[in-house]
Amino acid sequence: MVSATLKERAGNGVFGTVIACILAYLYLPILILVIFSFNDSSSLTLPLKGFTWQWYETLFNNSDLLQALRNSFYVAISATTLTLLIGVPAAFALDRIRFPGKTVFRRLVLLPLVLPGIITGISMLNLFKLVGFQLSLETVIIGHATALISIVVTQVFARLQRLNRSLEEAAADLGARPWETFFFVTLPNIRSALIGSALLSFTLSFDEIPVTFFLTGRDNTLPMYIWSTLRRGITPEINAVGTLIILGSLVMIVLSVSMLRPQDE
Amino acid sequence: MNRLSRDGLVRAIVCFTPILWAIAFMFVPYVIILTYSFWTKKFPTFLPDFQFGNYALIFFDPQYVSVLMRTGKIALFVTAAALLLAYPFAYFLVFRVKSAKVRGLLYMAVIAPLWVSYLLRAYTWKTILGNNGVLNSFLVSIGILDEPTDVFLYNQFSMVVTLTYIFIPFMVMPIYTALEKIPKNLIEASKDLGIGPWGTFWKVVWPLSLPGVIAGATFTFCLTFGDFVAPVLVGGPDGVMVANIITSQFGSALNWPLGSALAIVVLIIVLSIIEMSDRVQRAGRIDLA
């Protein structure tokens, strides 16, 4: 008995160490990124040289970067809206409507979940070139929306499958019109899936590179701007942008956790 | 009647938009790259054609064969490394952590990096592993190294470290879900029947968690296979992967037919892996209900 608990404790110790190592692996790099954004030296080497806001100041005076940031917001908000407008009906169609070619449609729509982004990127590039579309932020938006439908569909479809249909039937029996049933019964019930997939789509679009790389014209999004600066070399300014982006992600995580909690309980 | 036809109209609209979108922006583009993959390159443009020269080049030119092999090898290493780290982590969370709150928190801690920019997560490894990087300067300052070394960055090691770091959440999620579904009384039953912890693990827990392992491995492998950011940032000449070759065919090399053929090859590889993992999962499904 005693030896059993001892063994268990030893086991917990081993597991605890493994967990600590994995958490360190996950978070040390992010910590390092943040620390060097405040380091008073243009090279990213130890030992640290002292605290500075300098990299943030250069950042806020960099008009190219600020423009890229604005472009990214424009792209991410538009792409998220568009992908919801297509993805939500798609999830409903997959859940409730029988139509020819449904299996093919499902596979096609879900493909970008696992398909490398560059394939979505080049295939749409070919299309746009063929029909003579000028590459711009708008083509990027179409590309992002197409790739992100898979996210919306998986989340909303999973929620619809768990949805208790008798609620909708009850509403209909009580005389609610179909659109009333939809807006007052169905929609509130899939709210968490909608918000969750919208936040995730926004984050993924904001951060997207492979599709953007092929579909953008002269305008840059923020990741594309960072990407092109990186090829010229590493600067602490990138760490400063990075730290701000991480802060933004943190807000998104807190937002999604707190907005999704009440209904899930 | 009126109600019915209106219902039909709504249904038609609900189906119509997504189907139209999928045809216009997914199906047609895939057909276009498939078509291009048979064309010939004739500087400075390309000629419509139907020949398998591009595919022959990919499968017989050692240059392209070696890139495909290398991409597969790196994806395998990343999958293995992610599994080795993710499994004990998920196992510990499900079976050892008693408090549901701590469990939820630790789970979030692994998933949260997915929300942090993918580019930044690759970039930070470049700053850590580089010749003038954090790791080198640290090792020099504590006296382990006399001078900075090049061994950390621009090789396949740095690729595996970075890509594992980026994709590990995709491995943890399905394994955690699979482990969580295992009824605890099965484990107690195994214990009561006198089977030791190792036996219980190999005979009960591991087989029941396999669907999660397969799903995680499929995700990790496919995502790594098509990655083109990490090779540029931390890969160096030794770490060029197939996605980089595709990119250059559409850029400086200006050979869209060859790039399209490569894209089709990647598409087929990814689809076959998904199909395979689907089959294995279906064949091995154990009904616990």
C-alpha cells in the first residue's frame, strides 16, 4: 500500500517534469520574443542591455507598417464576414438538406483544413489570372474566405448536430413562422459556435501568409510586411510588432473563453 | 402549397450560395491547375498541351525526387516528435490531474499558442537558434561554448524543432479528446483483474486512444508537408521543402506547368493520407457505448 502511493508519487514527479518541459518549450520562445522587444540593443543576444521603448517608437513612426496593419484589419474583418455568410448556410445545408453531390460538396469545402495553404493560393491565382482579375486586397479576401469556410462549417455543423430539434418543432407548433423559429430559436442555440468560429477565422485571416502571398497585389498585410522585412534581416522592431500581436491574440483568447462560457455550462 | 414552395425556395437559396462558391473558387481552380500540369513551358509563356513531361520530371529528376523525400522525412520526424511530447502530456492531464480546473487550464495552455501568429512562432526560433542568437550567446556567456556555433540553425534539426513547436497543439487536441472518452471503470476493471499499470496501458489505454493518435498524426504530417514559411526562416539550403519549390515555379523560375504538377502531386499525397487514416480509423473503431 505504502509502496503503491510512493510509486504513484514518483510517477507524478516524472509526469510533472515532462509537463514542465513541454510548457517551457511552448512558452520560453514567446517570452524571449517579448523580452527582446524591450532590450536596448539592435542585436538579439544575451546578456540583456537594459530597458527601452525605442523599438515601439520606431514602430509607430513606420508608415508602411501602419498601413499594413490597417490592411490586415480590413482583410480579416471582410474575410470573416464573407466566410460566415457562406459557411453558415453551408453547415445548414449539410445538416438538413439532401441534395445531389452532397458528399463531394462536403469534402471540397472541408479540404482547406488539411490542404497546404499554398495550393489554395496558387489554384486561385490561376483562376484570377485566367479571368483577368486584378490582384488586390479584395482577391486576398476571397482567398481567405474560401480557405476559412472549412473552419466555420466544422464548428457550426458540429453544433447543429447536437442541437435538439424538438425545440424548433415546438416553436413551429406554437405558430412561429420559419424565419421567427430561425432567429429566435435556432440562432441563439448555435451562438457559441458562430462566435467561436468568427473569432478563430479573424485570427487566422489576420495571420495568414501562404494564400496572401499569391493573391495580393501591391498592398501588404501585416504578416506579409513582416515576412518581407525578415528576409532582409532580424531587427528588434519585429519583436515589438510581435509583442503587440501577441497581446492582441491574448485579448482574442480571453474574449472567446469568456463569451463562450455561459452557454456551454 | 404556398408554404411548401416558399420552403423549397429557402432551401434552394441556402444550398445555392455555398455550392456556387465551392464550384467557382475551389472546384474550378483545382481543375485549372490540373489542366496546367499537362501544359508545356515555352519561354516566356506556356502552351496548352497534353503530356506527362512535368510529372516525369518530378518522379525521375533526382532534384525533385530528393525534395519530395526530404519533405516526407521532415514531416515524419515532426509527427514523431510531436507524438512523443503530446501523448505523455495529454495522458497526464486526463489521468493524473485531479482538479478539473487545473486540467482545463493546462489544456488551454497548449492550445493557446495556436492563436498566436504562426509567422512569429517561426521567427522567434530563428532569433533563438541563430549564430548571433539567444542560445549561442547564452552558451558562450556561461562558458559552455568558446565561440558561437552554426550547428543550431539552417538545417533539418532546426526545421524539426520549429515545426514541432508550431504544430504540437494539433497533436494534443485529438489525443486528449480520445483519452478523455475512455471510461475510467475499464481501467479499474483491468487493475482488479491483476494487470499492472504497463499492461493496462498497452492493452486498454493505448488501443482506445489510437483514433486520437491517428487523427493527430494525420494533421501534423499534412500541415508540415505543405509548410513553406519555416523552411525559408530556419531551413537554409538543406531544408528546402516541396512548397518552396512550388512557390519558386510561380515566381522566379516561371514554370507554371511544373508548379501546377507539383501542386497536384502534393494534393494527391495529402488526400491519400487522409483517406488512409479515415479507413484505419473506421476499421479499428471500438464501440464503447
